[in-house]
Amino acid sequence: MKPSDAVHLVTMEKEGVTNIASENSEFDNVSEIKRIWLAQKDLSRKAKSGAQ
């Protein structure tokens, strides 16, 4: 894990945050948090439909 990712984790822990939106699959190895990422095709579909 990169040092910048570790900083994110420490900040999340301090603030009580348990979810992170990230492409970085290394966050999946941290059991205390849940990584959320929308597939690129889902983003394209929403853009075409005008959803926000």
C-alpha cells in the first residue's frame, strides 16, 4: 500500500468513515472498510440518461 493510501486510512479511522470510493483494489484488503466503485459502463449509462 502506498503511503498516501495509508494516510487516507488513518484519516478515515479518525473520522469514523467506513466506506471509500476508489479504483484501488488494495483497499479490499482492509477489513474495517468497504471499497465502493461504479463500473465505467454504469457511469456511461447514467450520463446518457441524464441521471446525476
